[in-house]
Amino acid sequence: MDHVGPPRFVSVGDTVELAPWDPDPAASYRWSLERAPADAAVTLTDRPVQQVDVETPGTYVFALDAPSGTHHQTVRCFSASGERGTRAPPGASGGARDAPGDGDAGYPHAERGDARGRPRVRLDGHREGDEVVLTATPRAHPESAESAADLDVVFALDDRDALSADATTVEGRELRVPVSELDGRERVHAVAVGESGHSVADAVAITRDGDAVSVERRYDAPDWAADAAYYEVYVRTFAPDAAHGETLDAITERLDHLADLGVDAVWLTPVLANDDAPHGYNITDFFAIAPDLGERADYERLVEEAHARDMKVLFDLVLNHTGREHPFFRDAYENPESPYRDWYDWQESGEPETYFDWELIANLDYGTLDVRRHLLDAVDEWAPLVDGFRCDMAWAVPDGFWREVRARVKDHDSEFLLLDETIPYIPNFHEGMFDVHFDSTTYASLRSVGRGDAPAPAVLDAVESRRESGFPDHARFLLYMENHDETRYRVECGRPASLAAAGVLCTLPGAPLVYAGQELGQLGRRDAVVWDPEHTDDALLAHYRRLLGMRREMPALAAGGDLRRLDYEVVEGDDERVVAYGRVAPDATASGSDGDPRDADAAVVLCNFAEGSATVSLDVDAAAVDAVTGDALGGDAVTVDDVVVLPTTPDALAARAAPPGERL
């Protein structure tokens, strides 16, 4: 960890943070510029954390003199065109903004160099005799006039490793390195570059152990995470009858319900000490469990019991701010000479910086090494106990810090998950930071469709927009229709639409999230979950169990599989409220799988958001059995109440899919 991180790839006009990793706040650090384009103007200060504006294309090499020696940070800056986002600096609106929620996508984050029309790239490698061959596969933006053949590829070695560029050979889209030049682990990065800008970088690690050589992709999600079914537990209302200090134990007692539902990963809202706000996001101690929930031993037992049921546990990591009741903030606020004064961002009025109208928090200043050290220690405290972090307000924490967190946790556990919450999502966050991303675009589309404000096929457009915005094909997404910040979908859109939306969550590319009580018909956003069977929606619960069970068993519904538009006709019903699409498994064979139809390599999905049934004509050769219910379906048309999934073959879908230009 004693370095400054991987090379950075940015566009003209971006700001790059330079910071020492694993810092010692008492040590001395100094940055200098060793290389830059001839006409570049770069201003550095004597602070250990720098914010550098990059205005000229080319290669920059910064050097950090640290107690352990000199470390280098390479920055490659590319020209960019197209739509670019801008970041409003903290406090630009007096420190308060309208709070997001209920579908409002008004978070004030930067798109950080994300340009419409960006290409994509994938980097793979293998051993070939006495060499390792890395191949970059670029893809043009779906709406670009450019083709893949028009794109350039730029390779970059990692400043943290010993491999020299002189030891490598680059021919077009291949980089070759002799095995004899490898020493331990070497990391290589690749970027696709076109007229519309540059791609999110991809990376691999080459590891040599004696004569054995392996090549590992660095930015793929953990195998378990990409296709997991997630469940959000809002900790203070999930077990409403628990006494003070017994909540974690009571949640543990409910794990069997989640296991029976088909949950693979449980995300608990913050469990740390806080200012007693019910949501728990105003942290007052990053190292202590909230007393009203229980003790650390109770939390550890909850994790152990979840693991015993083959479920992962996600810790809600809050790093943008502390609560104003945090003792460090109280001291800083009351005493201008406080050693914690530099820990926080301040407005000219003397009040702390914050976002929206959140008056009970104070934003941390990442330009202070003590802050970074404190939060890294908190990461080290909790990462060994859990399987991943759900990262709150990821857009409000410096990119470079997330890169350091990733390196820190992945070096100890390559299967550790980093899940970001950003609204809207940020493609650059897949570049050495996060594995899985909240799909806020599909969420918003599901809401619009559910209300009747958009036609049902808009959900397919939402999935397509992932690539349009610049996400690489290997990026993975969390699909949700509600969470603790949003009105319940059923309240806003009605029960029939909620049944169809559940079908979409479980059949589109991505991993579905169920929010506490969603499967029971809960109507209140953060109300106490009603567990009494006399007041729960048993039919809805059965619906979720069927969908999650089917999704687990059908290769066609895997997150990495293809999504295909289909030609279909709504013979009876509201054609604006019906959508049909095809899914194909990642490693599908031409003819599909034999045996149980749920093992099929392809499927046709039909969802009806309207009340009542719809009859849909599909000229696709598919099984006459609904994989959701197991019911036999007859006739040339399919009747859909909410969701129907029909096993088929890739060949059958290929014959009836929309033209290739319209595929997703």
C-alpha cells in the first residue's frame, strides 16, 4: 500500500487528485512534476493532497517524495468531445440543496469526464510460449459514426510495479511481454480512444510464480456478486418488537425468512454509533456498534448465521461525513483552535459544508491526511468481518480514495464486493473503484412505466443507456424498484404494476434488490415491517419466491447474458403496458440445454404492467410452459397476467429477434 495508486486516464478539463496512500499524518510528503506536455500549465502547492486541473492533452508524470522513497503517478489526458458534466463545488448553493428521493435524480456529483459517445474496451491475456500476450478489444459507442476499426488503443503499465515499457512490445491492439521479464505481479491497463473521447480503462494483472504464469482481469465483479439476489434490511424497523440493544439478535432470527425467499446477500443500513436518527447515517463513532442495536458480538453472530445459510453480508460504509454530534465535530465547531478543525469543510458563514438540507451532518475534508487515515482504519476494522461494502454517497468521496479502498480490501480478499450508490450512475466509477452499480436509470424507468408515463419497452431503453453512457460491457448493476429513500412502488404505481416490475427485476441483466417488506406488501417507506401473516400479502410473497427461485435456476437470466429486443404483437390488452424481450445465457450453445426447461440457454420474457390480462402473439418457437409458475400454456398467443418466462433456444431467438442494430 506504500504508493500513490494506478495510472489515471482523464479528459481535458478534468481535475485529478494526487494523494499519498496509507498516509502517516505526521510524515512529510511533497509533490513535483517530472513530465508534462510542452505547453501544459500545472500548479502544485506544498500540501500532501493536491487537486490538479489538467487542460492539455498528453502524458503527465507526478512524483511524490515520501518517507519510504519516491513514488510516481502517471496521468494520461485525452481530448474529449460530446456532452460533458460539470461539478458544482461544495457550498455552491450555500451548502444546502434539495434532498434527493422519490425519483429525484438531483445529486450534485460530477460526471467526471464522462462524455456521451464514449467507446468501450476489454483487456484479456494468455500465455503463448515464452511470452504473455494481452489483447485489447475496443468497441465503438452504439450511436457513433466510428467503428471498432477506427479506434486506437493505449496501453499503460502500472507505476507501482517493476515492469519496464522497454521490456514490452506493442503491435496494434496487442501487448507482448517475455515471461522472463515478469517478477511477481505486474499490472497493465488499456484505454480505447476515438473522436468522441476515451473509454473507461480496463486492467489485468500478470502473476508469475516460478514457471507458472496467470493473467487475471482486475475490474470484473466477484463471481458471487454479479448474479446474487440482494435484500436491504432497514435495521431499526425490520424487527420492530426488539428491545433496546437486541435488534441485531432479532434480525438474526429473521434470516431464515430471507433464506427461504431466495436471498444471496443482505445489505444492512448503518449499524455504527450515530446521533439517534432512525436511519443511522449520521455516524458519531466509526469503530463502535450503535448501542440500541446491540454489541459487536451480536453483529458478528449475525454475520456468522448469515454465512451458515450461504448468504453474504454487506456493511453500509458512510465516508462523506460525520454526524454533527460526533465528538470531533463538536470540538471543531466550538473551538477554532481544535485539532479537528481541518477535518471538515466549512462555509464562509462558519457553518459546516453539507449537501441538500441535511442539517445534522458535516462534510469531511479529504485534503487532511488525518481524515484519510481515520477512515482507512475504519475500513480495516470492518472489512474482515463482512463480504462487501455498500458505499453511501459514493459520488461525494474523492475518486482516488475509492481506488485506495478497493486496493486495500481486494489485496486481502479478491471476492470482496464494492457496491456504489450514485444517482445518476457514473461510468468512470467502474475504473478501479466499484464492482456493481446502483442502476438508478432503470429504477426511474420502472417508475415511469409503472405510473403509465412511459411505454413498457422503456425499460429496455434504460438498459441500453448503460452502454450509451460509457459503461464497459463487463460492468454489473443492481436493479431496484424501491429502497429506504423512495416511496413504495406499490403505493405509487399499484399492485398489478408492482407484480410486473418484480418480473423485470428478476429477468433483465443485473442483480435484483428487494427492500425490507417489499415481498410482504409493505406500504410505508420506513415503517415497522408487519410480520403478522394476517396482514401480509401471501400471494405477493409467493410471487417473489417463484421469481427468485426461477432466476437462480435459469442460465438464460444470468447478469452477463445478452438482452434482445423481439418483435411481438399485443392482440388483446394495453400494448403500451406490455413488453417482451429475449435473454440468452453468457455461454449459450446454439441449440440450448437439454432436460429441465429451466436449464434453457435462452428465454422469452413477457411483462404486463396493466391491471387484468394481456394476450401477446410471439412468432418464436418456445416451450409452452411458464418457468415462473410451471403452468402449461396453450395456443399461438400467450396470456400474461403479470410476468411469463418461456424457455427457448438461442437459435429460435436469433430467428425472430429485432434487427442487429436494435439489439442491446
